[in-house]
Amino acid sequence: MVREIICPEKEEYVIRIPAEYINKKLEILILPLFEEKGECLIDKTAGVLKDKNIDPAEWQRKIRSEWD
């Protein structure tokens, strides 16, 4: 999978298709990125589950309780 976040300055943008995707059906989506004010959730949670001692379900309950 290739994911790229860009801030285009014109209407045209050229993308490079990786060799392993040649002659395969691809889906290309263009969506606006909705950024949250303050700390980005991705920045806050990136890599948090790499520690195998963390229970993903418990972690989800904890992080969701912060929104209440």
C-alpha cells in the first residue's frame, strides 16, 4: 500500500506507481485531510501497540474514556 499526504499547489500531480502494482487494478482516492486542532491523534498513538504487553481492547477503552 502506498499512502502519501500532500499539499498540492496546482491541479495536476504526478504519482509513481510501484513496480509490484503494474498490470493490477488499483484504486486511487483523493480526499481532503481533516486535521484536528491541537495534538494529532496519529502522533499521539503511533507505535503505542508495539509493546506486546498492551491489551488492544483495554487501550481502546482507556483512550475512548478520555473523550467523555
